[in-house]
Amino acid sequence: MQHIEDNIQISCVTWFSLQYRELSRLLHHSPNGGKRNAREAKRFKDMGTRPGFPDLILLYSASGYSYLAIEMKTPIGTQSDYQKDYQKLIEMTGAKYVICRSFDDFRREIKDYLKF
């Protein structure tokens, strides 16, 4: 299932980069997932990687929000407890948090958020 989610995210980022070229560098993915050995995992944790951090962050203030956090899921994927906790924290900062299950979800959320 992870590859399905990855492929959706790749399509979304590619579309965003073409559609909103001037904002493309403000859309960021933090590489939290993936398989790592114990040494590498510790190093990432020490550098600030946190479980549950959203898949994408759009560092652009719009629609009354400070930024947009995007969690990518497959059509049947569910949030982990860490992700639910991050959603609460992010929303407390005045940001918008969304779950996108498809390219169409992502495109709709971006257009609604940016409104241009």
C-alpha cells in the first residue's frame, strides 16, 4: 500500500510544481517513513524527525490559515495515533490540516486553499 500512497503523492507534487511554479519550493516533504537501520533511525530522530508529521507542508499563508499540512492516504488508509495528535497540534497553531486520498482530493484542497 505504501507505494500507492507514494505514487499519489508524486503525482500531486508534480502537478503542484507545474501549476504553481512560483510556490513550488514552499511545498515540502519530510522523509519520515521508510525502512532504516537502528543507527540511521536514531540519527534521524536526533535531527528532529517526529512520528506522525504530515507528508507535505505548504509554507504559504492563505485563506486565513498560517500554512497547509497535508497527510496523504490511500482510499482505505487510516491515520495513526501519532498523526491524529499532530493534526490537533497543527490546527492549534492556526494552520489547516487535510487528508488527501487521491490526486483529485489534493488538487481540490490546494485550489480551495489558494483561491487563485
